[in-house]
Amino acid sequence: MCHYQLFRFRYIRLLLAALAVFGLALHGLPQAGALDTTFNPGDVGYGNGDGAEYVLAMALQPDGRIVISGRHSYNNDYINELTRVDSDGQLDTTFDSESTLPNNSSKAISIQPDGKVLHGGICGWGPSPQYPCTGRKEADGDNDPTFTIPTFVFGFGVYAILLQPDGKALLAGDFLMPYNGSTLRHIVRLNTDGSVDSTFTQGFGPDQEIYAMTLQPDGRILIGGSFTQVNGVPRNRIARLNDDRSLDTSFVPGAGADLAIATMALQANGKVLIGGAFTTYDGIPRTRVARVNSDGSLDFSFDPGSGPDAVVGSIVIQPDDRILIGGALTTYDGVPRPGIVRVEPDGTLDASFTPGEGTNGWVYCMLLQPDGRILIGGTFSMYDGLVRRGITRLNDDGSLDLSFNPPSSANAPLNSLAVQVDGRILLAGNFTGYDGQPRGRITRTEADGSIDPTFMPGTGADHNIHCVVVQPDGRILIAGEFTTYNGMAAMRIARLLPDGSLDPSYNAGNGVSGSIYAMALQPDGKIIIGGAFQASGGLGRIARLNADGTLDYTYNNFLTANGDVRAIDLTPEGRIMIGGSFTEFSGQPHSRIACLDINGYPYPSFNPGTGPNARVRAIEILPDGTALFGGDFTTFNGIPRNHLTKVLPNGLQDFSFLPNNGPNGVVRTILRQPDDRILIGGDFNEYAGVLRSKIARLDPDGGIDLSFDPGTGANEYVSCMALQDDLKILIGGWFTSYNATGRNRVARLYSGMSVGVPEVTTSNVLLWPNPVTTTLHLGQRVDFTVLDNQGRVLRTMSPTDQVSVATLAPGAYFLRTGTGQVYRFIKQ
């Protein structure tokens, strides 16, 4: 939890009085807790646009739907082995794949004419137990009970599958299969029921793995891989088999390829294109791509020049005989072509295919649609500078097809939110894209959620950002797990200029040795950090830095916690409240919470007893010095308190706060509204027995506020919250929908409160001009405090009748008089 602190008057106590002063009517306001659909309305949510971590294989159905294999998830839905997406790239929820392979990683897919899906992949190795490497699915994804899964031993996997016209299936890869007292190596043919085809058993097979196969019209089979022999006959990485598995001795590749062949594609004239890691073919230079005649000799009419500069993993021949090549390449014949290139039939570069920046990772597989568009899958997360993860579709000219699974909002979790004085919003977390634009774990949006093009973080942070805090001068502090920012060293903490670039005046040196999870900014500009770091200059999970990033030696940085610090907040007196997983601080018992004085020593009058029985994740100090704690715990000092409690300044539990059973899951974030009601977010589904999915609002005494109705709420956890100056509520986390409306990881809710901008008030204080540029005039002399849109104190003055605001950044502010009346003004 990350806070900016100025005397801890975070919000305005007398908001309701202020509303009356402003003459605002509360009637007709949207339902508190309802989604504000005007915030980033293009966000379709439900994980759409997230793509896949990586895609290893694809197969195109006649109806245009695409079966893919990959890892972990597609559009935020878990994948067992296979999933299916619609022609527009959205997840097809009618396909529910059951797991067959133990490692859930299919590498080859083939679709039968009846719609069933034959697949194979990584299966592990060892003599026992015996591992399946293949399976067959019904058209709806269920396992096909009529298919007998064959037995493999010592198998790493099936890497290629071919369906013959008679319905039999060829499987090739790196495996051994027992058959009739002998062992079939690396290639087998199965009957339609999964049994081994006894007519395809001649010879020992290749001595090493097969990566690629293609079937000739006459039934003979071309194979490529890492092998150097087939049936005991030398054949370096390429060979042709007869229909009975015997070696076709009429196909003579000479010395063959010097390194592995990973992919093959058969032309209509019988010639075969090969790609892989090789640099020669039959002793003749051919770097990673070549064409072979039907007799196995090199086709000299295909000359790729210096060819691809890295491994080729996929080749597809278009109907016009131009050739698509995908892999780990970044150039082709010296010309930049990251990930994918198209060449003419003679091997020269096709300059009309322009992928721009191409992919930032491997292209493992490609498919050509009937309309000429090209599907690519692999390990990439971007294409031509736009976020596209694992799979995307290209137009015929190499440009990105923007209609295929377009991203919206953040493509991974948010950890922290901050609203600037000008109303723009900073988002930080583990995402790499926002609305399809690359954003390395941080971005800034306009007040309406649209991306702010003036914020340019470059490549941003290389790992998670847990905290973002805005300084009064507009510069931005970030902290987390990252070690670089925009390619420059930044060891887990950095400061940015308002445009998103690194602030060169901030000098954190080597930073800290481990993750930073929490950060608070003191009124004097010094920075308190907490996390899992230790052993860097003796630091142990909490430290204080000077405003320039150097270590503050006036603070006792060497008193350590024995577990991580996850939350920090400052009391009105400047004491430091910390929470986390620790059970000791400075060698003394401090169970998961501690109160430190301004110099970092444990505050002696704070004694919570045994404290929480599990991790604390969130702290919110209230203006009266009491503190709300949220987290994983279920008791506090031995008394049941599910995930939320309130503590007096002396550390004892405040029994006037009555949450009853409280939330039934972890509380990750707490936010106090100006009217003293309390918002909580986390992993819970209920609060005190009332359905509240991941977010709830409480009355000041801990009872649930039934006027705040989130409906079905968020579908995954809420980790951070903030109030905009119009008192709408921003939430961020891992969710992809809110109250059955799609929203990817960030959303805005109505609070049921509103604030107006009057010229004349009922208290004889006249504010003019409003909006104001330099000087705000008051109708009478009053003492007052100026606060920003989060209730942070910026200035306190003795009686006067005018206020200089020239140095304030544009945005909304509050003026509070000594009698407690509150007014809102706009600085232009």
C-alpha cells in the first residue's frame, strides 16, 4: 500500500456540510457502487485482448475457428492443452478441453474431417510410469472415448502429426513405443481408433528425434529433424519413407543438413522447402532455409542469400508460390525482418510484405486463411510496436489486422493507483500494455481513462511495480521488483519526471536487494520504503531515503523485521505504522504490525499484544489516530477478526468498530471516503454474510453500508483504490468484469457523492474568480487550509482575504476555513 502523506488530513471531514454549503442536491445521483461506463468505454473486459503466454501449434477449422495449444491461459481463461477461438480471436466458450497429456502442452494439432481434434505434445520420459503423448478430442473439447491412447516410453513428446486421406494418422517426435516385442522409434502410424498400424512398422526408424513431416500425394513421407541415420542408413536430418516405414533410397540428400531441420513445406511441383538451424545442405552454404528437389538434391534456383539470421520454425507456401518464413529471425539476407518474412519463389526478399517492427519473440507456427490473412503464433508479446500476445493475425501485406482480438485497458494486474492534481491517473502493476499500446508496467490516463499520449515511459519497468506516489512537484516515485526502467539501471526504486522519463537528479545508487511492496512520502519529502529487501548496507525490510534517493542516516535503517513489510502509513504525529508478515522487529516480538517513531525505533506505548495471526496487507490511519488494518488474518490478539480490524493509538483493539463476521477473504486495500465511510477491496465474496464480491463499503462503525451496491462486483481481486476529485471511485486489480460488464483490471464506480463549484456560498465567503489562475479572493478575512483533491494539506494560513495559487498545478482543490466550512475551487 503506497501513500503520500501531508499531516494525514487525507480527506475532508465535513463533506456533507460542504455539500449543503454548495447547495448540491443528492437526489438523482447514480447508485453508489454502480459502474461508471463513461470511463474508458472501449474496454470490453473479460480478458479480451490478453492473448496467450505462448502458442505452440494451431489448426484452422473449415468454419474459420482456430484450435490452438499453448500455456496457462488465453484471454485470461486457463488452458489445459487446447482451446478454440472464434475467427475474430475471441475465446470460444463452447470448446471445453479436458486434460490428456500430463504436462498440458500440446505441440501438434490436426483436425479430422469429422471435426475431431488429434493432438500430441510433451509427455515426459522414463521407463515407468508410461506416459501418453497424444489424445483425441471431440468437436466440443471432450476426450474421445473411442480413441485408445497408445503407450509411449522414454518419450519427450510428439512434435508433428499428419492425417492421411484414409484417416490414419502419422505421429513423429522424440519417443519410443513398444510394439510386438520390439520398439518403434520416433515415428508411428495409428489407425482411426488409436491402435498402432501394423503395416507401418518396417525398420528401426530414425536414431534421433523428428521435428517435421510432410506427406506427398503418392503416400511417401518426408521427415526432418536431428537424426543422422534412418533404419541404420546415413541420412543427415532429412529422409523420405515409403508407405510401410522403410527408407526410400531414391531420395538421396548427400551430406544433408549440418544441423536440425525444424519445419517443411511441400510445393505442388514436388520440391520441398526446409527451415531450421542448419547452415549448409550437402556441403553447400544455405543458412537456415533451403529448397530441395524431389530426389533430395539441393535446388540451386532457390537462393536466400545470407538467409535468416536465426532459427526458422515455420514455413507456409501461399497459393501464388510466395513463401512465408517465421522463427527467431531478426533479419533476412541482411534486411530487418523480426520474426517473419515473405520471400519470392526464388528465395529473394518480397519487399511488398512489410511487418514493420515485427515480433519481439519467436514465431513457432503460421496458418494461411482462405482470405489470404495470416495467423501467427509463438512467444511474442508485441507486433509492430503494438501489444499482441502469443497469437495475432496479419493482413496479406504484413500489417497487423487490428480486428483480431483487439486489446483493451490493462493486460495484466494493477497494484497501485494515483490521481494527480490535474485529474490524470497513474496506473502501475505488472501489465505490459494498455488499450493495445505498449506500456512497461506503468501508464497515465486522462481523467476519463483514455491513454495520455504525453506520458512516455519508453520500455518502462522490466518487472512488477508495486507502488506509485506523486510528489507535490508532480514528479512520480515508483517502487517494486524492477531492476531497469526504459533500459537504464533502476534497482527497485526510481523517480520519474512528469512526462514519464527517468529523473536523473534522483540517485538511489544500487537501490535495494529485494522487492519493495510499500512506500510512504513524509511531509519533508523523505521516503519510507518497506518490502522483502535485506543485506544491502545492512537494510532489513524497512528504510528511509532522503528526497534525492540517498539513504537517510538520521533514521535507524538497521533495525530489522524478520519478515516482509507489506503496508506503511503515517499517523498525524508523523509516527510510522507498518504491517506485513514479520513476527519480530529489532529482535523483539512484534506480530505483523508495529508502530515506529520518527527515527525508526519501536514506539513504546504501542502494544497490540499478539496482534494479527497472519499477514497484514493494508493500513489506513484515520484522522483521530486510530488505524484500520486489513489482510489475511482471522484473529487479532487472540480475538476473532476476519481480515479487518480497527486499532486504537495504543495498539489495543477498538471494540467500537464492529465488523461482525467481516469479509470472508483477504483485504488488500482500504480507502476512507471524505464522509468517513470506508471502502475495502480484496479477495472476499461476502461481508458479514452479505454478498459483496471483492469490494464493499462500510459505515464508520464497521457495519456494512447497504446504500453501496456493487451488484455482482468484481470477478477477481481488487488490489488498489483511489478517489477522483469528483469523488468517483477508481479501482484496480486482477478483475476482468464488474457487475457483469467487462472491465480489464481498472474501472470507475459511482460513490453516491458529488461536489459542486459555487461562486458564492451561504457563509458570506465570496470566492472569485472561480476557476482561478493566480489569486483567489475571499469576501472576508478568514484563517484557512488549502487541500488537494485527496484531502492532503498543501498550505495553512492565518486570517487573510486572498490566496495566491499561482504555484499550484492545474486541477481541483478545496479550501477549508477555521470554522470547518469547505469550498471547492478550480486552478486553471
